[in-house]
Amino acid sequence: MKEFNRLFIILAMFIVLLAVGAIGYSFLLDVSLIDGLYMTIITISTVGYGEVGVMSDQAKFFTMAVIFLGVGTAGYTFTSIVVALIEGGIKDIWRNRKMDRKIADLSNHYILCGAGETGEVVVEQFINKGYQFVVIENNEDVANQLIKRNILTIVGDATEENVLKQANISSAKGLISALSKDVDNVYTVLSARQLNSGLYIISRAIDKSSPSKLKKAGANNTISTNEIGGRRMATLMMRPSVISFLDVITHVGDREYDLEDIIVRKGAPMSNQTLKELRIPELIGLIVLAIRKRGEKEIFFNPHSETMIEVGDILMVLGTQAQVNELRKIALDDGERLAEFYE
């Protein structure tokens, strides 16, 4: 985008120079605009063709000004175009323009702010799940690597409202702020909440005092990567078998199991039946770890076989992606998540 703006300014300056020269010669030599443009071009290019009119002193001074201004401008313009073509700049410009149009057409997508070590993991998860998302990254080298992978990416500062608007935040349904500084995450969350009041926001928190600040700014949830990492290392030392189980449900070590939530939608064949009647483990192979009843915040782990499954209930299940997809069909769950299910 910066390269496009630079070339646009250069070309605009060159066109203005041609226009001023054409008008100036037309007035000074009393010739047509075509002849004036002709005089301007042969003067800038220094080809030495004859003049189209009688050169007065004013016309000579004007010609000297056009030479001093025009030769440098024309040379810089054509050099910039050649360099852009050689380095693939034109190709990148059109690719970025195409990417901007794709971003503008998105709806119900996710926005990731920051593609550092934490954000990189988020990107891979979104790709694996097939989610539509946009990355905002301030580091041009990192952003270009993402663009080369055809990942929708905006080079910019996520704390700025115009950058968030460029990511089509008004039509987004979720945002993850994974920036390296708490103050930047606070500004990003605050701006995002003002631009989209219904947005579900998760933010990275570094300092211990940050979660409360981020939630006041508008974050729905916060994640402390330092705290999670520390607890995991301690547990790995004290209870390695627990970590082995966590590796299964968090995809560490290339395991094939997914821990997913499935919402029972209206009209689902599995509604108004007990877990015993549904026989999910026997027929599908999934393990139902917990249930959250609609309208309740409490999660019931290891639900009883007589638990009635109703519309709006959320089932936390463990199994392969194919098994999860099979249960989603029975639950009529299209994967869309409304804000009410996260509160």
C-alpha cells in the first residue's frame, strides 16, 4: 500500500508537470494545447526537435524552468516504475489491492491483531479449521510472509481505528489481540469495542494487573500466556500423565483429537432426548465431557446418562474431526457462535 501511494504521487507530479507545461507554452507561444504538450515533452526529453512557435524571452525562461523541473521529475518517475517492475512492486501492488477488496467483502470473520509467536499459533489453528480471518501486523517482514501464503493481512498498527476499519471490523464477529505490550492490547480492545459493540474480544495479558484493565476496556476474556506456560511446566514436572492427556485435547504432538463445543439448534433430531437414549459414545465414538445448559453459566462435567438434551444446550465433546462433524449434523450446528453463548 505504501509503494502504491508513492508511485501514485510520483505519477501525479509528472502529469501535473505536463499539464502546466502544455498550458504555459500554449499561452506564451499562442499555440494549441496539443502543440504546447508537444513542446513540453520535447523539452523534458531533451530530444532537440524544433520549436512550434517564436520563442520570446518569457518562453525561454519558462523553458529553462521546465528543463530544471522536468528532467529530474521525468527521470525519477520512469526509474521508479522500472524498479517497481523489476522488484515485483507492481505485482505486489495489485495483489494488495485485490486483498483489500477481499477483506471488504468479508462478514462474520475473525481479526487477529499481532502475528508474533502467539499469533502464529492462532493463524495455524484458524487455517486448520477453515475460518475466515484477517491479520493485522505492524512488522512488514512478518506481514509479507503471511501475504505470500495468501493470508489476508493488513500492514499497520492495530491500535489505530482506521486500521481496524480497514479490517472490516464492523462486520466481524471476533477479535484476538495478541500484541506484545499490554498497553497496546488495551488500546486495541478499547478501539475495537467502540467500533463494534457486539464483537467477541479475547486479549493477551502479560502483567498480573492487566486482565482487569482489559476487561474494563471491553474484552470478553483474557489469556495470560506466561501464567498458562508456567502452570503447564509445573504440572509436567509433578504430573506428567496429566500433561499427556492435555496434549491429546490441545493438539500438542500432532494428535488427531479435537475438543469442541456443539450447540443443539432448534429442530435438531437429538433434542428432548437423554444422553442414554442418544448413545453418542457407542454410535459416534465421541466422549461427552461436559454440558452447559442454555441460559446458565455453570458447566456440568461428566454429565449423568439421564441428563436431558434440549435446544440451546452446549455439549463439550472429545473426538476426531470426522466424529465432531457427524454430531454437528445431528445437532444442526453450523458452527456459528452468537455472543449469548459466550456470556
